[in-house]
Amino acid sequence: MQRRSLLATAALLPVGAAQAGLMDWFNSVQVGQVLPPHALRYEPPTPADTRWQGKLVLIDFWATWCGPCKTAMPHLNALHARYRDRGLLVVGVTREPPEVVRPFRQQVAMDYAVACEGQPSLSDQLKVRALPYSLMTNDQGRVLWRGQPMAITPALVEAFLPEPAAAPAG
């Protein structure tokens, strides 16, 4: 009976809220938690600067076989283009090996950094089980936001962007 109540409640919520809540339940990432140690192998072509220091990092967990992941890629490209010079680093993270990712990227535009997971795996440690799923973290790896990539609005990005360094008084 509890399962029916959960499904009935989800049916009454707006579709976006229900989907985000369900994805958060599956993935169990919590705002405020710090990312565990992990190994990412960036795939070429990679943006010149993938250092996290001083940046807002948008991590998008995706897979080549995931239709909603592909739908979100133009949105992530647009966010990357609009905010990269203001301190946003977008990183698409996949469990798939480079030999699967490289031909996919020749067919689908991903203008942001793409990384294949090594060991320890970030998605395994965070228990990311449903895709697509995105996190925004500060440069120390503290999760500031989590949810669906299509829910990331310009206002949301701007709320978390690092403040520009003040010019020295002169």
C-alpha cells in the first residue's frame, strides 16, 4: 500500500518536480556533501582549463545510450558558452570507456569537458543510478545543487557563480 501512496503522490505533483524528486531519491546525492576522492580522465578535445580552483563546477552524469542525456547536451553547450568566462566549468562524466565515447562525440556536439571515470568512480561512490543527473559544486567539491540538467536556468547558475576578484585599489 505504501508504494501506491508514493505513486499517487507523484502523480499529483507537477511533472518536473516529480521527476526531479524521483531522480534525487534514486541518486541519493545530498546538497552540502563533499565529493569523495575520484579519478576522471578527460577526453580530447578538452577545454584548455579544467582546473576546479575558483570555479563553479557543473558535473553532468550521462551515457551514450541515454536519450534524455542527448536532449540535455545542447542546453549544457549553451550554459558552457554563456558562463565559461565567468567561472563555470561544465564536465560531462560517463562510466563508458573512451572507445565508446570518442565515436559518439564525433556525432554529437559536446563543447564542454568530457571525462571517463577511473577508479575510484565518482558515480559509484555517490550512488548515481539514474541518468541524466547533474550536480553543481564549488571549487572545493561541496555540492551546492543537484537535479536534472534541463532544470539548470541562467538564474540558478548566476546565483552560484564565484564573485569576480576585486581590482586592487590604486
